[in-house]
Amino acid sequence: MNPIPSLRSLRVQVAGGIAEVELTGPSKGNAMGPDFWKELPEVFAALSDDDSVRAVLLFGSGGNFSYGLDLPAMAPVFAPMLAAGGMDARLREDFRCKIRDLQEAVSSVSKCSKPVIAAVDGWCIGGAVDVITAADIRIASPAATFSVREVKVAIVADLGSLQRLPGIIGEGPARHLALTGEDFGAERAFSLGLVTEVADDVVGRGRELAAAVARNPPLVVQGVKHVMNHGQEASVQSGLDYVQLWNTAFLASRDFNEAATAFAERRPAAFTGN
């Protein structure tokens, strides 16, 4: 793998055919800010092209996978269209392209030619669920807590969980989680099939799984991933394209502004449907 200089949100180590990609912040709880969205696709493109890499382990530092989208750091993405009330066509198109870029960052995990194992400890919220649903294998520690929380902040989740989660856990459970935004723990994630194992040392178990994958013939392993992805890609991409348009039309709302204000003021939001 050619080194990627000056990574701020990720730490990458490659040894013995296994690449370890660790979320490192710099935001609290490894929240996903501008550095993350720039670096994630760069890293996974490089790993995809590196013949020495046979499997990838993805995990978070500091006892959490990720708090999800770093709303304060990402405010400049939303601010211009919100300020214009969603009425400026050029701003709407720019915003749609920004959603597309974030989607493509998440999809870089799925499109990586090497299998990706996500080892989840602590919080895995919102955009972090989008990322792990793009992985091939997901495991969790007993302390892991998940939430498809976008509905709580007046956003239709638009980075992949609504497209990928039904294929992993089923349509009914996916709708339940996306419509309630409720938190759920590792045992429920296991019962739903979101994760395939719960392990006390989740990173250690992830390393064992990565090593097991890496021992198999690499072209066959990559073929398994490619063939399994092939049946899903058109449907996932169609859904991603559609939600770009939906959020471009509807995200600039009073309810979204109320969600952001309530978050900043640390109070419950009062939504009005406007």
C-alpha cells in the first residue's frame, strides 16, 4: 500500500496480509467530520489496489466505534442551503453533490475488493451504522450500542443504511429501527443478524477472523465478495440516488433547524412537521 500522508481521522497498519483501519477522531467519540469523509475513500481505494492486503479490519479507538456524523463540524455542508430556505436551485444541486460524495465515501468500504470486518465497541450511531452495513462481516463487544438515529435529528438517513440494512436484517426490523431511532445493544444486534458474533475482546476476535479470511485463496475470496455484491449493487445505488433527491428537496426544514438548535442547547426537540 502506498502510504497516505497526514491522516487525521484514521490510523492504518498493514502486516501479514491484514490491514487494520482504526478510527481515531479527532472529534470526540470518533465522530465523522470533514477529515473522515475525505480520508475514508482514499484509504479504502488504496487498500483495494494493494495486492499484499487480503483482509481489512475496521474498528474505533477509545472504546467507541463512532458517534456518527459530527454535526457541528459538518455544519458548512448544510448551512448555505438552509440559509437560502432551500429555494436556490444551484445551492440545491451543490448540496445533492455533497450527499453523493458522502455516499461514495461509505460505498468505498463495500467497493473495496478485499473483505472488510467491522469490530464494534461502544457507540455506533447514525453514519457509523451506514459504514458498518457496507462491511462484509460485523461483530460486536457486549458493550456495543447501535442506533439508526437520523430520524431523531430530522434527517432521512441518506448514506446507505436504508439501502443496505434491509438486506442484512430484513425489511421489518430495518423499518422498526429507522422509524424509531431507538438504541439497541449487542445481543439484539446479534438476534437481528446485524452482527454475527458478540465477543469480549472484539478487536482480538476481529483479528482472528481477518487472519482466517487471509489464509484463503485471495482471488477466490475477492470473487465471493464481488459475486455477492453484484446482486445488491443496482438496488443499493438506485436507493442512494433517490434519497439524494429526497433530502435535497426536504432537508431544509424548520424541523431540521429545530433539531440542530435543540442539540446545541442540550434539550429535547419539538417537531412540528414543517
